[in-house]
Amino acid sequence: MEYNTFLFDLDGTLIDSSEGIINSVIYALKKFGIEETEREKLYAFIGPPLTESFTKYYGFSEEESWKAVDAYREYYQDKGIFECKLYDRIPDVLKAVKQAGKKALVVTSKPEVYAKQIMDHFSLTPYFTYVAGMELDGGRGTKAEVIEYAFRENGITDLKNVLMIGDREYDVIGAHKIGIDCLGILYGFGDKEEFAQAGADYVEADVADILKYV
């Protein structure tokens, strides 16, 4: 299959954002009297919407989850947003996509305002046609909704030549709900079992493997 449009997830796909996200979650949990010392346990927060994770892993009510998100953002906006690093060779892949005349968009469950700041911070914005994310109030709260929004804003109607690239099952589920293929990458925070269960169309290990589809 030849793809002309590539949708890139952000956290765990373009950047390793684990430090900032985990520090922000720890900060938020402390507001509820929870001292979480197992940082690896909190990797589950990378990818899905935060409200969903606070409910799933700590039993928060919807109201509590939104209060936790507000607390999370207190830390994230000040420090956590740039406690991240670019994965090696990502700029090389993005250059190759652009040189091949293909279109690239960011599609993330992170609030769009934060995603744009990160893209500018790492000088990645010029490689992308559009940066699409969720709204701060929770709007566009699923990956499928963000993809639909990105398509609508960019007039993308031919879906057979679009490939989603992400590191979690949420990327696969969202892509398939919209009707596009998804490449699961293993250098992020997902694994082969997760992608197998979600039904990923392709699974690759390294950043450079993305170039097989360009």
C-alpha cells in the first residue's frame, strides 16, 4: 500500500514525554493525598485521555478526574511540558516524508495548545501541515474525534492512502474507527501484545522502520 498522508501521534511516537507526564501525574495525585512512588506504574497515563486514566487506575469519579487534570496542568504548564526529549532520527524521518512530497499531520490526545508549543520547541512545526489535538475542556477527547477534526480542517476525504502512526492501542482503535490503517511502533510505550489485541495493520520496532511506508 502506498500512503500519501501520515498521521503522527505525539507522546511516545515523536517525543519521549514520560518524565513530564509522570511528574505531573505524581503532582496531581499528591493533591488527593496519594503518594505514588512507582513511576513505571504511571506509564499507563501516556497516550489515553487523562480523565480516563485517573478513573481507571485510581477509581476517581468524573468530577474528581477533572480536578486531578486541573492539578496535573498546574505542574505541566510550568515545568512538565518541556520535560521531554525527541526520539533519535525522528527529524530524518520527517525530512524524508516531506522530500517525498507526502503530507504529515500530528494527531494527539494532548491538548492542542500544548502540542503546538512542543512542536515549536523541537523545531518540528515546518514538517507538518497541521497539528491537531484535544481541547482543554475535554472536547475531541478520543483519538477518533481528533482524527476526524484533522481531516475536516484539512479537507482530507480519501482515506485509503492515509496511515496513522502511534505507540498505543488507542491509536489503532481510533484509526480503525475512522477507517484508516495504523502502524504500531514499539520504541514508545506500547508492546506487541497490545497491538495484536487492537488489530494493528503493521508493527515495527525502530524509528527508521517508518521509512518503509514512505
